[in-house]
Amino acid sequence: MARKPRASGELLLLSASAVLAVYAAGYVLTEPGAAAIGQAAGQVAPASVGAHLRDGTYLGAGQSQFGSVFVTVAVEQGRISQVWINAVTTTFPQNVIASLPAEVVERQTTAVDLVSGATGSSTAFVAAIRAALQQAQG
Amino acid sequence: MDTLVSIDVAGTSSEAMVERAFGWFALVESVSSRFERESEVMRLSTVVGVPVRVSAVLFEAVRFAMAVARETGGAFDPAIGGLMEARGFNRSYRTGRRVTSPAASARATFRDIELDAANETITVHRPLVLDLGAVVKGLAIDLAARELASVRNYAIDAGGDVYASGCNPDGQPWRVGVRHPRRPAEVCCVLQLSDVAVCSSGGYARPAAGGQHHIIDPRTGSSPSELISTTVVAPSAMLADALSTAAFVMGAAAGIDLIERQGADGYALSHNLHVATTHGFWRRAAAPAA
């Protein structure tokens, strides 16, 4: 069933470039979904970050008994340049941990101050950061 | 997305590769869900007048949605989330929880959103809720498809939005039925697809009172009533997803014209069961509708 090639519209090109741009951002999905959450739980001890982070954008998921936190960590020139909280499914609202991404960037470490009254959320946040940084170090 | 995703691989693939393909759906949903107050897109809704640096997934989804909005003169509009909330479409189908954004304007349009491609920032100029529902499922499918590119023969089905690559296990193009909107047990037609996506939109999926449903014309605030379903076949799932929603809002004539202009194929079924298609649509069908 031969078809004559047709001129594609502008939107098709844009949709293709969107996929390329997302891949170029360097998301690493080595342990997606439930696997990542399972692995990250139990590895929540704060730790300093080594100097050997690869540049890229990394997704991390962390879990505590109160729910999950999803983060994106951007590494530029070996340093944590941005931290986003993508989603929080804990029973606590996100604003109780809203200060933590800036702390991670400032201190370049996951040793954030646990937040009083929201230990579950901050524990899950730290686990999510660690899961993301493990990929940056791997 | 609150959608069941299945990936059917004809041939050999690594489990890790398929896991990564599924991972894109979790990632895209965590970024873009209008039903999670703390998702990146919902936090963006609360910051007005200030450029916000966003992740690549969110930026690309919004950039594409904005281009479709411009192309359709606002018949498709990602700023429609506040209006959707006001219409009661704010309950997560997964958790049952409602999300409301009291400050968000139901009158916001895509013209209130500014993108800065160089810095990957988004600025919203009035309180609004972005609804990326008509692009992100397609984007996740396209991202998963690229993950599986080396497999060649596979199909990804995310709640009826399908990307079919290569051949089915019988060595034939994948056969995808288009559900009949009035008779759920029947199909309108069966498509034979290879290396393309197919997405459908219709008011039948989530009906509401008074003939209203979950697709709203952003320009009027009402559910469009001419069509009962649209189906688009395109090389990209994000394109097929957005075009089927836009065409549903625009109606048969303008909708089919839009699909044709973008180099895709489409099918529109009206309330009186009149069928309109692009010139190339039936070449993709195994058998025309009875």
C-alpha cells in the first residue's frame, strides 16, 4: 500500500522536536515507578554529595509511610543547579517542605533540616533526592 | 492521566527497556497532573507575573499546546483548566479527591501565557490553571515510543490512544478498532496501522448533565454539540491527541480541514451519524464502516 509522501505541518515538526528536547534534557529512568520508590525507601540517611555528578536532569522518587515525593534534580557543571518537587502524594501539603529544594541547592547535600510536623514528607523528599543523585553518580 | 497503559512487544526486548518506557508515563503524569495540587503544573498556576523555570517535560508540553492554540484560534486552549474546575471537572479519577483553585480565572486564555524558549521559563500573566490533558498522554506515548525504537515491532495503548510501530506478531500492520460512540460493543472501522498513532476524542467518555461533557469549547464555555467523536491518525501521538480534541471542538468542516493541513488523517462522526474524513483516511482502514 504505497502512499505518496505529503508535506507535514508545523505541528508535527514541533511534536518531534519536543521528544528530542526532553531526551536531550537527560532524564534518567533507570528505576522508574514502583521500583524506584521501593529502592529509595530505607536509604534516607542524609549524606554529602560527592564531587563526581554527571550533568543532566534526573528523576527521583522517595517514599515514607505517609506517601511519596517526586523530584527532578538538574546537575550543571557537576553541581546541583535546580531542584523541583514534581509531585507530593503524602498526606501533608507540599508547602511544609517547600524550603527544602533551595536548601539542597545551597548546601549541595541532602542533609536538609527535617521539617517539624512533616517528618514523613521530608524523609520522602530526601529519599527522592538521593534516588535522583544516585543516577547522577552512577 | 488515570489511564491503563499497555505495551505489546512483538519480538524480543529487554525488560529494562520496557520498564523505562512505562517510566515516561509516571514522569509525565507527576509533572502535569491537574488533579495533584503539588504537581509542577499546579504550582506554576499559583505564580503570577514572574518567569518560572520549568522542567523540559512541562516546557515542551506547554510549548506544543500553545502552538495548537494559535493554529486553531483558541478552539484548543491549554488555559482552560480554571473553566474545567468551574464546570466540576476537578476530581481525580484515580484518587477521587477534588482540586480547586479559587484564584484561577475561568476566563484565562493561552494569550495570558508567555514562553521564553531561551531560558525555558513560563510566565502566567493572570491566575490560571493549565489543562494539558489533551497533549500529555500523547507526549508520554511519543517518549515511550522513542525508548522502544530499537525494538521496531510494538504497540503502546494508553487508554485507547495507541502508537503502533512496525508489525504485529503475525507480520501484518497492527489492527486498531475505532470504537463506536453510541454502540460500545461495536467499532466504526478497523484501521491497519504501522508507525503511526491513533487518538480519539468524544463526549461519550465522561458525560455531564444537560448534554454537557468533559470537552469544552474554550471560546464559548459550552460543550460543542455537532460531533460525537473524532479520530486522528498521525505520526506523533501528541499531534493526534491534540488534533482530535481540537477537531471535536471545531466541528466536521473546520476540524477535518485542520487535520488535513497538518498532514494527518481524521474521521469525524456527527450526531446524525454523518461521517466526514480527510482524503487519505480510508486508505488506512481494513474495511469501511457498514
